[in-house]
Amino acid sequence: MRHRIVALFIPLALCSCGLLQQQTVKLITDRPEMAAYVERFNARQTDVRVEILYDESPSQAAFAGRVAGDVVIAQWLASPSIMAKFDSLADVVKPSRIDPAWFYPGLLAMGSRDNRPILLPLSFSLPAIVSYRPAVTADLPNLALPLDTMRAMGKAFNAAGKNGPTAIGFSPLWNSQFLFDAALLLGVRFRPGRNGQAAWDANALSRTVQLARSWIAEVNGGAAADKAFADRTLVQPAAKLLSAKKILFALMPFADYFSLPEEKRRNLEFRWLSDGKLIPVQDDVLFAGVLRSARNKGGARAFLEWFFSPQTQKSLLEVNQSRRIGVFCIANGFSSFKSINEKDLPQKYPLLLGRIPPESLLVFPDTLPDGWPAVRDEVIGPWLSQSAAGEGRQTLEMALSEWRTAK
């Protein structure tokens, strides 16, 4: 597949002056909001200029080396084979420069190798369980919604007619992300094993499948009824299904909930998915790193030092609103800086007052296995869904082996 590479910002002065051109930092990303952030950086100093190169798959661009760049900001960078393409940032991640205490330790660990920071986390996603306020009559905790409470409320909400279910509270089969979130909560820990290939805790994986399978069978009337309802009903937007009381809960990244028009959110509410103790951080963490092949490593580090400062992070919240970029917080996710989330976000986004989970309640993914986006979406996700529906006839190891052979 051909990948489009587009220069989004080229300072004209650099084209006519070779000396200044040496100070250009090329940023590879697929995030359009980076254009506004880079414009702010370029406007505030003249020593280094950043040029954005758009690529549809920055992680693969970094791995294959098909784009000559200095910095990459993208998801799916935190796997061994891709991290090997990046410089260590140990020289700048220190209290006097980019203080590691600013970050959630679990996020820093995800982008580190042998306890040395390779990638810096920029933002992350949390799974929101969205409900229609008039339909939820129970006295629920304000912050998080445990899995067993979802299951019990779903069972009480379910309704059936002559042709099968007419309302289902929630199903683990509606969104494969739910199964990955539940897997993290239950301790499956997808991570790099031998040769960087996916490894996991087999007992925790079995518990995850059993949780979903029993929910479908004992609460929703079995996989066939569950699927028939989904095929017939889930063709409409989640907000409409919630307000029509066809479903009780919908799972979505908080950024998706935030992007709903205000009039649609008016009668909706959200809580974080939980096992009763912890809230899962989703695996699509946005990272930044300096390529080993970078031609301007000094300028790249200068850009990261500017980007990863509390003052800049606060100012970017203002940029989002003043420029009406249409993204939530930092690059459409929660900031990797604890203080930004806990102190600044509730001031900018009143719907988050009393809703920011403390660090002690968050569980973070491990470093990702090699090839994770494809392994996740083409093998593990389908296998989890099939196993939850009682249709799986092979182990996950077998499914992965067959997939690798076919590739």
C-alpha cells in the first residue's frame, strides 16, 4: 500500500538559507492537531523550526525507515522492534530537564527499555461507560462502574418479545475493546515474549473469556439471541439507542463521548469502566521519540523539551479552545502529566469535576508485542469475540501460529 507523505509546514525562510535549514526538525505524525502545536513552537523561538510530515502509519514509517525524519509522534510505537529505531532519551529525562516525576510511572515504563526512557508518553485514553440518565435509577458511584454492577443492571434491564430480545443492557460482544479492557483488568498482560512475539497470562485469559461467555449465556439469553439483537439494532448511533432505551450502556473512549454535540450529551452521563478497584488505560497511548537516524537530534530534543513541560501542556489546552481544533485535552487524550489531569482539566472541562481518576486507580498496559496493531485486530480481537460467543475451537496460540504462517 502506498502511504501519503505531505509536508504540512515549510518555513519559507529555511528554503533560502542553508544554515537555518540545518536547524529544521522533521516531525512524522498522523495527527492533524500537531500543526497547531508546531505553529506555536515555531512562533516562540527562532533557533529551531519544525516541519511536519504527514504519514498514514508513522509507526511503520519509523520501523521501515521509509521517511527521513527526526521526531515521531504516533500511537503503536511502544514495541521492541519499533523502539529499537529510537534513541535513548535518558540524557533529557531528568529532574533538571524533562522531570520523570511529572509523568504517570506506568506510562513511562511502557515506553522504556532496560529502565531507560526511549519514548515519552503524550496522551492516553480511558474507557467511558455511557448511559442515559433517566434510565439509570440505581444509586451508582460517581467515578467508576464495576463489571459486576453492569452485568446485574443489564440483566434487570433486558426485555424480550416473541422474536427475541427487544432491549439488552450491554453485551461483551458489541465492542472488542471491552474484551481488551476486561483482559487488562483481569491481569492478562499482553506483552512481548520470545522474539518480541505476544505473550500473556493464560489463566487470566481464561477468566476473561469465562466472564464474557457467562454474561452472554446467563444474562443475554445466549450468543444467538445476542447476535440477532445486535444485527437488528446496533445499526443506529449509541446515543440514539441509549435515549430510546434499547440499550442501557455503551462503551466508548472518553474523547468520543466528549465529541458528541452538547444537545446529545445533555441527558447522558458517564462512568469509567472498572473491576471495582482499578480503571484500565487503553493500549493506544500516544508517544513521542527521536529516531536513531535523525539528522538533527539536538533540535529534536529541544522540541521535546518544549513540548514536555507543564507550561506548554497548559498552553496547549488554551490552543485547543482558542483555535477550536475539536480535540479533547492533549492530542485528543488525557495528558501524560498527572498535574494537568488533576488540576487543570477540571477547570477547562467542567464535566470532569470529580471525575479524574487518581493514579492509584489506574492500571497501565505493558510494552506492546511486536506487530501489535495487526496481531490485536486480526487475531486476538476476533479470537476473544469467538471464544466469548462459544464458537472458538482452537487456542489463541494456534490462531496466532496459523496467522503467522498465512502471512
